[in-house]
Amino acid sequence: MEPSRRFDLTKLIPLALVLAGVLAYINTLPNAFVFDDVPWILGNERITSLTHLGQMFTATNRPVLELTLAINYALGGEDPAGYHLTNLLIHVLAALALYGLVRRTLLLPNFVGRFHNAAPWLACAVSILWLLHPLNTQAVTYTIQRGESLMGLCYLFTLYGFLRFATAGATGGRIRWAIAGIAACWVGMGTKEVIATVPLVVLLYDLTFIAKSWREPFVRRWGVYLGLFAMWIPLAMMLRWGLSSEQVSAGLGLEAKMLSRWTYLLSQPQVITEVYLRKALWPNPLVLDYGWTPAIPEDTPPGAVAHLFTTNVLWQGALISGLFVASLWGVVRRAGWGFIGMSYFLILAPTSSLMPIADLAVEHRMYLPLIPVVLCVVLGADALLRSVIPAKAGVYGMTLVVIFSLVLGSLTMARNTAYHTRASIWDSVVLARPNNVRGWYNLGSALLDEGQQDLALQGYLKALEIMPNHAAAHYGIGTIWLEAGDLEKAIGYLNEAVRLDPKDAASHAHLGKARLFAGQYDQAEQSLREAIRLDQDYARAHEYLGLLFVARQNLDLAIESFRQAIDADPRLVTAYQNLCGALSQAGRPTEAADVADDVIRRAEELGLSEEMVRGFMDRRDRNRAQAVPTPASP
């Protein structure tokens, strides 16, 4: 009788990774769009149709990212669930690519069979801990940071494709894997600029784990490197003549302020040590928007520079420099730990060096650099267990992995709930960073959208307490008082908003509305015309101007303004209502009835409630009755 063959449990590892990822992130599906999701998704006309493909590749440096958003829009419109499901799929695929990369690397001849039996389990440990680490939630749960996770998937698959190419036996297989790796690199180029470092990391990987000499990569694999490094040419062209999306993005409520290169560079040691490394080891609290202050602000008095340099730069810079020099020494010795350390610095280099970006510190930048940290922890723990309890190292090691996976997965699920609404994520920001003016402003805006005016007012006032010249907070407070009917306060705050930001059309428009209601017609017209000058398609400004003309009994100009408002925004229901009223007052009931009838026919398209439809039906019927002449008496 043949002995029964034991089932190979390692075959279940990919399935376990998929299930772990789904369980950790399934609660993200109902989460709302937040922060930069609004301009990138809700306010991005390019993604509303796949026919805009040409615009995606000419108007942004991240056309592949926009293409995926457009596909989501085509399948589910503005429903966040589809976008979150795609983000989850990308993250799980990245974990599977990482598993394959680590497992096959540990089985290379370079390790002389040291990890022959342990390779699948060590790769599983690295992949699942990275997959479930809550520091990755910003790249997965925050919808628009799909750019980071999708780029990460392309990055990992480029490395995996190169590994398969370099170790494949058949010529056909080598060519296929080479093409796949290069293709992943080029797709990543259209996703996010950090992919620029992948050719260097591939070369470093080759020199560390595969090549037998320093010359071998350039002699035997020059074709692959040509395909990888050629990606730099179109990427450089996009950066030179295009517009880097991340550099201009400062989020809602605060304009981007570019720091000088040296101010940005001197701040990075503190960011890397106190945010990136510390949160990798202890991910609490996590913050969507740190609002990180430069280590040495550009307006620092000369006498205080030395103190700030000692406090915020010196020891952190010494630590980072020491780690970099040690990694460089490891690279010279072609040691695995040298590759791990240097890959960390190379991946972070585009966002943590001399290239200033609007935000000094954001967690999603650690999506890929977290992998070297997890590798160090897992391989270090494995080495320690092998030396202390060699007979039970595997059992104890996997037990620790299970425990940490449960802890990290629970933390990730809890963090995902913070993104459930715009208000909840900004509430978590101000709890962690109470002096973050952008956090308080956006919390106020989110609460205002939820109809909580009193709490919104507190958020805006807190923002002004921190930054008295925050124009958007003045505007927000002004709109709250306008809605409440306190015109004096509304005009005061909106006047200040206009003074601080004279190019903001919304502030001018709402100031005009407040002045209109206060009977200040000449000043109201001046404000509204300035709003329209700044933004010809600002529908509300045209509508408020129409109301002004109604108040002045200039109905022809009122009708024209309401029609301009509808042309600018065909979904502005109040403009249709006001147009019907103006036409009726002008003695044109037939036209008013026709407008109401058109709105009724398009009720579903316009998103009208049943009550609104009944209101337009009443308008139509009254105007038609008014249009029918009364029969003459016999």
C-alpha cells in the first residue's frame, strides 16, 4: 500500500492572503468620498466618459489612474462602493505579487538553500503583515490614493517579472516575463511618478541576488534595462511640460504653498523618523492630514535657526544618515540587508528629498517603503528564533505571525471606520492634530454638508483661532450666518473673505446675495458681476443676479440671468423655479408653463423629489390656466 501523501499547506497561502485582505477591508465599501476625492472624482469631468481617453493622456501626469476611475464611473457612477472594491482588489494583488517575489528570492542559489523549507512561510509572514498593516489604510481606504497602491502593484510586478525573466530556463519564457515586467513599469509611469525609481531598484536587486559580477547585468540583461530606463524619457517630458498632480494638491480649504528645496529637505529627517518609521512600528494615531510644520520655517529669525536645527534636524538627520551609510555599505558588499535598506531610501527619494511637495508628511507614501521595514522585522525575528529555539522556531514564528495579523487586521478595520463619513475622518484629524487649521476647516465644511450648522460654526471658528487670515473659514462662517438670516454678520465675514481672497468667485457671489437680501442693490450687483467675471459659468451668481433684477422689477434681465444660470448648470432646480416665476410676472404664462413642463419630463434626470414634481405641475397648470383667455360675456 502506498503511503498517503500529506497535503502541501503552502498552496493555501495565496487564498489566505485574499481572505485576510477581504476581511480587513470589506467594511470600506460604504465609506464616503473625502478630501481630494472630491476634485479628482466628483469634480472631474474627464472620468465621466471613456470617450475622454485622449484628454486623460494630455491633461494629467496620471492617465492610467484616471482611466481606472473612468471605468469605475462607467460601471457605477458616483457610488463609492465600486471604487473601494477596486482599491481592495489592487491591494490584494499587490500582496500576492509581494508573496511571489519574496518566496522566489529566498529560494535563489544566492542563499544556498538556507530558506528551502521556510521560504513560503517567511514570504507569507511578510505579505500578510504588510497587507494588514493599518499604515496602508491611507493608500487603500482613501479612494484617490489608489494612485499609490496601483503604482505599488506595478512596482512589485516589475520586480517579480524581472526575477522570473532572470531565472527562467526557456527562451520563450524569458522573453514573456521580460515584456511583462517592462509593461508593468510603463503602466506604473502613467499612475504615479514614484515609479521612476524602479529601474534602479531592479538593478540593485540584480546585483545583490542574481548577478555574479558587477558587469553581468549590463552585458547579459542590457535589453531589459534599456526597456526599463527608457521609461524615464516620457516621464521626464510629462514632468517638464505637464503638471505634477501631487505637487499642486494641498486639499480643500488651503492653497498649496511650495517650500524651498532646502526647507523641504531639512524637514524630512524628522518626518521619516517621527512619522514614517515610528508609525510603521507603532501605527497609532494615524492621521489623514498631518499639516506638518517645517523643521526650520522659512520665516524663522536668524537667532533661532541654530536651536531649531539642533532640536528638529540634527539627531534625526544623524540617525537617517547612519542608516543610509550602513545600507550603502551593504550594497557595496552585495548583502541582502543592504538591498533592503537602500530600496527603502530609493522608494522614498522622490517624495522625501529635494523635490518640494505641498504636504511634508502623508502616510500613503509609506505604502511600498513599509515592505523593507516588515522584511527587517520578519527576517530578524526568524534569525533570533532560529538561534534561541531552533527546533521550535517555525511553530513559534507562525504563532507570532497569527497573533500580529489579528492585531493589525483589527486595527485596520477600526481605522477604516474613521473614513465612513467626511465628518468622521476630519474629527479623527483634529483629535490627533488639534492645531491643524486645515483639519478644523474641513471638519466645519463636512458638518455643514450634514446640516449641523452649530457644530460647523465651531469648526470654522477654531480654524480662525489658529489662522485668523484663513479666507475659506471666513467664507464658511459667512454662509452660515447668511442661511440663519443674520445679514450683518454674514456681510462682515464675507467681506473679510473677499478681502483675503479677492479671486474667489463664491465669496463674491454669496456677499452679493447677502447684500441683495439686505436691500443694498447697487453693492449686490457689483459683487455678483465680479463673481461672474471671475467665473463665467458660476450658475449661482447668475441666479442671484436674476433675483436682484426681479427685486428691481427688471424682469427681462432677470429672465436672461436665470437662463444663463441654467445654461451653466442644467441641474440647478431653483433656477428653473425662479425662471417660471419671472416669466409669469412678465405676462408670459405660456413660456412659464413650457419651462415647468420640460422640468417635469426631465424629473428623473434632474433628481427631483415627488414634492418638487408636484410643485412644478402646479406651476404649469396655473400658468396654462392664466394663458387661456376668459370668454367674452354675451
